[in-house]
Amino acid sequence: MISIFDQDLPRVEANFAPMSPLTFIERTAEVYPDRLAVVHGSLRQTWEDTYARCRRLASALQRAGIGKNDTVAVVLPNTPPMVEAHFGAPMAGAVLNAINTRLDAETIAFMLDHGEAKAVIVDPEFSLSVKKALALRKATTPLLVIDVEDGLFTGGSERIGSVTYEDLLAGGDAEFKWDLPGDEWDAIALNYTSGTTGNPKGVVYHHRGAALNAISNVLEWDMPKHAVYLWTLPMFHCNGWCFPWTVAARAGVNVCLRRVEAQAIFDAMRDHRVTHYCGAPIVHGMLVNAPAAMKEGVPAGVKAMVAGAAPPASMIEGMEQMGFDLTHVYGLTEVYGPATVCAKHEAWDALDIGERARLNARQGVRYHLERDVRVLDPETMQPVAQDGETMGEIMFKGNIAMKGYLKNPTATAEAFKGGWFHSGDLAVQYADGYFKIKDRSKDIIISGGENISSIEVEDVLYRHPAVLAAAVVAKADAKWGETPCAFLELKAGAEVTAEDIVAHCKQHLAGFKVPRTVVFGELPKTSTGKIQKFELRARAGSAQAIDI
Amino acid sequence: MISIFDQDLPRVEANFAPMSPLTFIERTAEVYPDRLAVVHGSLRQTWEDTYARCRRLASALQRAGIGKNDTVAVVLPNTPPMVEAHFGAPMAGAVLNAINTRLDAETIAFMLDHGEAKAVIVDPEFSLSVKKALALRKATTPLLVIDVEDGLFTGGSERIGSVTYEDLLAGGDAEFKWDLPGDEWDAIALNYTSGTTGNPKGVVYHHRGAALNAISNVLEWDMPKHAVYLWTLPMFHCNGWCFPWTVAARAGVNVCLRRVEAQAIFDAMRDHRVTHYCGAPIVHGMLVNAPAAMKEGVPAGVKAMVAGAAPPASMIEGMEQMGFDLTHVYGLTEVYGPATVCAKHEAWDALDIGERARLNARQGVRYHLERDVRVLDPETMQPVAQDGETMGEIMFKGNIAMKGYLKNPTATAEAFKGGWFHSGDLAVQYADGYFKIKDRSKDIIISGGENISSIEVEDVLYRHPAVLAAAVVAKADAKWGETPCAFLELKAGAEVTAEDIVAHCKQHLAGFKVPRTVVFGELPKTSTGKIQKFELRARAGSAQAIDI
């Protein structure tokens, strides 16, 4: 029998609408038309103007034949067109593919092909690499290339497209009547993982997840209306962790920034009374270590988010000295950027810096509107003991998880098996429910039945004065199954033997964790600077073990 | 051809979960277990304890055979069991029906019957009216009656149920594994409209809308984590406008309050450092008009929401003098309480109080996560001119609109016709997009083709020194179609003739708006104090017109 609460009470147009971050800019432009939306050099653009420009972009894309589920790629730094593309492309029904500007032409060509881009918007700084990518592209389908012009870019460049961004917008309709997606599950963005193994995977975001993650950002930061957000985090990283949509929801200000440099950041903070910014530890470290004179007059109470690695004690201390408030978040491309937060507690304020750093270095707890995040035993899918010692894999579940990998059902099914998104990060969970990453699951070494964290071994190697860079991988071993194999890049002029390294490790590590193999030489890295462990694993097979 | 963005990218358990405010308390209890959740007299209850009690309630209800889509009615003031019922009932899969405690036994009996309640939780203050209602109930199905005991209630009462609330919880499981709704469209609450005409209608809320309205509350108020919320607004009004769920999302504090009295409110504000509260104008007016001594030491910057009527200038001024920050919101039961807000602008601060009052008296713009609110011509369904003069009907669209009316498909279809929820409120819209209510559509009088706002005529009548209460309705007229008919309740000892009243109206109103009929006597009112215009419309037919 159908319940009375399910009878004659269907979803209709009046009581149901797809969730989408596109509604955020629409409301803000209506309610706060005259408020500042975008700052870039001397440019000051209101929300009314910004919304009109986004509608022009959407309209112009549609007039160019680009619509529902077509991919619009962009190779842009944090400039106004990048903000606008986050609304204009999906308002046309298209899917935004923000490409990492640091990538080489081959990788960009791969993405344009794999994502089946119909248009690409290019900043002058990257016109040469995109030009090469266009030549390398395999697809023969039409690709509309759009040149952004930016007076703040002073280097050399060349026009590679058929139209400039401003001319394109001039041909669009500022009153364009865009549609919400037919389904909130429709794609809004495509973000390639940087891929330390094989080809990058295309992570597809949907409107529902983008809206909910954007709101979770507000909830975590208690981010007020009209917050002033400085764009230190690249918008090509997980759509700037969804902050273009968050800032629109808050009727805030996007302070654009072509380059992440301490002077420019402090200047922007002073000039525009910045209240919020995000970045990897290197960004915050740069600010902490800047000369005192550079910091003068910077607003107090700036809120910062750090992701990518745990903030060390020195950084937390330095941020406190600047009067900044640091929040540690963690996530992956597959979960729209951060989907956990090391939520702080008032009681922590009274602790000493070492203890505060230890607590804040944890990856924390699920993000506000994410359904669940747990550390599970990947075999049994049961939660690990909350003892701070038992390792498991961090797994996510809920609306802040990708639609899946584009054109890769095998990888999608693998990532989602057992009803959870498998992060590949190994962690322990503490009594308070907070968890801390110990290693990547691929990077764990299992030797004689004991798990060895490659991160732990690398940390010890980095403490040796001769070591510039270190990577530890598993090497197959007839007796132990696997043993740790260390690859080391030495500092200029440093001289050290494998035996010295082993002796150093023995001082700091349990015997079974000490590398049985040490290889010196330059480490292979991706274009984004990540060490390619898959390459090292291949090399480890042929490396000569030493007897310890 | 299926798009690449729709291929092999389905909703699965890992990347999709129904939205529900139940996840809010779960996360808060996990992340902030020791923080204060509920204050009631000397009771201090943490979020961990509160969550455990909610799970006990859910478990106990299920053990009593109450589960999916069963109605759990409550007749409770703003006490801890009322907070807990907002989570415990839906965690059992049930639908919470919070009944207005001021209602008479007949109406309560109607609701228990119509909503098909399987359980009712009763505060001692209302045991007698519920006892009468139980006797009047037509249904013969089992009804579990649960008696709340509350040391803060000092009046007389009697046990009418088979179990006390605390005994029920003691029999429940604090570790109960509740399920999210199978579908976020599932019902979470049933709220009867107070109904000035005919029987009350049962408005059904779903989990999706409850979650989104709760978050919209956070967004509008910039409500920070750990806000301290004082329960001046009855939780039986649109589930306290969804604030039980909002406070859980913020890991805030519910400061309970059995009675809305100035001394108790100011005491609670001081004792618990209250940051937020809501109420009808009468609540704020009571605080503004309280003796100065009573206000001493009240925290500065308390944020208040007012709904139900526009705040007059004197109230805005009084609130400012107390250092309170007042936000005007508007909505109806059908849209989860407020679904528009008179969003304020910094530029307004510089205006004089008259102008500020005029701007803030408007019902404003759509709420954050509501899809759209417009003033439409109900005939053409086109937006009215934004000229502050052309009248139309306020209509809502989106996720913050009810599932529909329970067991009333005709009324549901009528309310949602044309793809919008018809509020029945007539308004004008200004150039800035803000709208202002002029009248209820049922209350508009059309005389000789001219619309007459009954509110406008009533406002004039209230200005006559002899008038205590006034209501104006349409009276059928052979010549004019309709004419205004005034019903007046006079102040004690006042003497005035119909001719005096008409003369007074002629001074202030256009001739066609002047009542042709004036009737003296007590006005019929509902149990909640609303004037029953449907009754007056019936009486108007036989009232004798005067010649003007």
C-alpha cells in the first residue's frame, strides 16, 4: 500500500529544481547588483556586470554551436575570464575543463583529445604551449580557439585563435536566458588528475556536488556575506576547490592574481582588505618567511585554508604571529578538492605549539555536506580501531564525490567498489574520530608481513644533510616479499655512500624499515613536480641490494 | 547519442546520498560531542548526549511498531523533547507532526485523525486539551500516548498516556542504527496551516527541502558555528522555521523556553550569551517596550529575525537602541516558513529611520537556496512591472516548497498551478527587485473594476480613536460587483456611529474605497487569534448598507 505521504505528492516544477551553483550568481546579481565581484589590476567589476558577461559568454558559445555536454577547455591563470568561465560555460550547458597551465604541450593535447573539447580559451602566457598542443592534437573535429588579452601580462605571446575573448563576449547576449541543467546530476566540470601513473584520468563533477561543496566551504569557514577572497589557489585545481561558486554564493569579491608572489599577495591583502585565501603549504610558507616590512599593514584575522600536506608547527606558529587563522583541509580531485577538515576546538588554543601542530596536522573529519568519511580496512570494509595506530584507507561517501572518470568505467567501478570512494591514502584514526594520513596505499611496502610507510622512511632520509630529494618504493624480494628501496638525489657537492645512508637510517628506524637498496641519481618527476614513483618501482627491480 | 558525460557515470552509493538534516546532528555529535546542545532550566545536555537521546527515541518508536511514513504527533512547547523529536521521529522513518499547542481539542482531534497519527508526545501543560482530543478522535487505530514530565512546568496536569517520555527513551537503543530516507523526497514533517477557512490543510515537508531551508538560514544570518539560539519562536510553527536542524548544523546551543515573556528572555540572553532568536513582531515589540532595568547587561549584537508582519519604524528604532540587528523575513507554512528575506544593504545605514523602515518593511527577495520568487500577474503568469505600484501575486518556485497538501490533490494542484506556488499574497515589486505585500488575494475587494486593498482600508479604520479591531471584506453588490464592508470592535466605552466612521474614511481614502457598510460587534477569531474573514464574508451578505 502506498503511504499517504507518497500519494499525489510528486516533484513538480513549483516544488523541485535541480541544485546548481549557477543559481548563486543569478541571485547575487539580482540582490547585490552594485557590489564588487572581480578585481584585477585596475579593473573593478560588479556582480551585475559579471553576470552579464557570463551570460554573454554562454550565449556566444551557443551561437558558436557549443551546447549541452560539450567540453569547453580553458588554459588560464586566475584572471577574470577564469572566474567567468566557471559560470558562462555551464550556462551554455557545457562542461568546463580547466587545464593546469603548467602542463607540457603533449599532456594538454591529450586532454583536449580525451575530453573532446569543442572550444579552448587561452591566456597569452600559455599561447605557445597551447599552440604546440593544437599541433599535437589527434582529433580532427572543429575546435574554437579563443585568445584572452590581458594588459597585466607583459611577456611575449602570439594570437593563436580565431577570436579574442572580448570580441566573443561582444557578440553574445547579456540577457541570454540560460537553462538550469535538466538534472542536477549533469556534468558541470571535467578535471584531470595529474596522474603519477599512466595517462591522466578525467574526473567529472556534477552540478549537485559543486553546489554542495561550495556551501560546505561557507559552513566550515563561517564565511560571511561579502567576504574578500584572494585567488592564490589556482582555479584549475579542482575548480579552485569550488570557490568561484562559493564567492558568488556569498556576494563576495574575487581578487584575481596572475602570479603567486609574496609582495603581490601582501599588496592585494592591504589594498582590497582580503579576508580569505587558500593554498598549498608552500604558499603559506612563502608568506610566513617574507620580510617583516612586506607584512606591514596587512589586515588582521585573515582566514587561510591549507591543503596538499599537513601544516608543520613552524608554519602554524608563523601564521599565528601574522594574526592569520589557518584551517587544514584534505581531499582529492575526485571529491571536489577538500572533503575533510581538521575542525578546530577552542580547547586546543590552550595547548603548546607542538601539541597544536600535532592536532592540526591531522586530516580531520568529513566536510559538512559530505555523507561520510571513514578509515576502513580495504579488505573487510570495516572501520579500523580508533587507536591512532591501526592503518586503513580513507574512504568517502556522499554527494561530494565525482560522477566518475570520463570514458573509464573500469577505473570508476574500481574507485567506487564496496559503496565508498577509495582515496588510496592510508591513515590511522584517533579516539576523537580525527584521522591522519600515513601513506598512499600504492606506496606502502609490505615486508615480512609488516607494513612499512614509505613516508616515514623518506622523512628519515630527508634528515640526512646530504639529501636533496628522497623517494622510497617497494622492491620485490624472494624472502621478505618486499623490501624498501631508496632513491636519493644529493645536494650539490655532497658526497655520501649507501652505507652511510643505511647507518643513518638504522639510528632512526626499526631494522625492518631500513632500505636494503640505495640508488643515487636524479629523480624522475611529472610536469607538476611530483616524483614518479611508478618509474622508480620499475627501476627498483634491477637495482642492486646491499647487505644490511 | 548519449553524451560521454552521461555514459557509465551513474549515481551509486559512493557518490550519492539523500540530502537530509538528520546528517547534521550525526556530524555534530561526532565532531563536537562535548559541546553544549540543549539548555533547559538547570539542564545542560551535550551534542553527544542529545544525539544518543534522539537515537533512543527513534529506536523506541520502532520497537513500538512505528516506522516509515508513520505520523508522530507532538503537542509540546519549546522544551528538550521538542528538539529531540525533530531528529528522533524522522530517524525512525516517521513524519513529525508538531501541533500548535494553542489549539482547541476539536482541532487537535481533527489533526490526529487526518494525519493518521500513530503516536503523540504530550507536554503536561496540554494534557487536558489532548485528553479531550483523544476522546473526540474518530479513528480507532492504536495511538501511543507519551507523557512528558517537566519540572519547569508548575501548573496542574494529569498523566494521559501509557508511558512517560523518559521511560520510553530508557527502553530505546542509544546506538540505534537509523537509516537515511530512501529518497530525499520522503516526508520529514507534517504541519497544518492554521486555516482561516474550513479545515486546516496538512502541509508535507520533505528531507531535501528541510535541509536546504536550514542551510539558507545559516547563509542569510552568516550564522557562525556554535551560535546560541534562543527558542522564542514556537517549534510548532513550520518546525521553528527549520531552526532545530539549523542549530544542529552549526553545532550551536538550543536555549529552550517554555513561555515567551520579557523577563525570561532577557535572563536567558544574559545567562547563556544568546546570539540569535526569531519571532513575530509582538515578541520583538515586547522586548523593545520592556523596562530599561530589565535590559541591563544583555549581550550586544544579538541577531533577530522577524516574520509575520513588517516591522514598523518604532520597532526597528527600538531594536537598534538595544544594539540588536533585525532581519525581516517572509514566508508561509507551504514554503517551510521564510523563503524570502529583506536582505539589507550597507547604503541603507546612512538613511533616516523613516526611510530605513520603509525599505526594511518590504518582504524582499528570494531566500538563498530557493530557486525563484516573483510577483506575477496570476492571469498571465508574467512578472509585473517593477514600479512599486502594479499589483501581482507573490509566487515561489524551487526546493523550498512543500511536497504538497496531505490527502488533498485538488488543493495541491491548485497551489502549484502554472509551475509556481501561489502564496495568495498580493504585492508590488520595486525597481531593485524587492517586493512588498499589499494584501491577501482572498481579501482584495474589486469594486467597479477597481482593486481595493482591505489592508489599506483597515489601516485607516485603525487610526480612528474609537476602533480596537477592524476587518474589511467584500460584500456583493448588484451595481459595483463588490463593495467594502467594515466590521469594527470598539474600545471599551467608545461611542461612535457608522456615519462617523464613514466620514473618517472619506478624509483618508478615495471615495470608491470607503466602506458602504459598517457593522459593530466582537470579531470572530481563530484559536491563534487570527480574525476569521470567511465568517465575516458570510455575515457581510446580510449586513445593511448605508448610503454614502
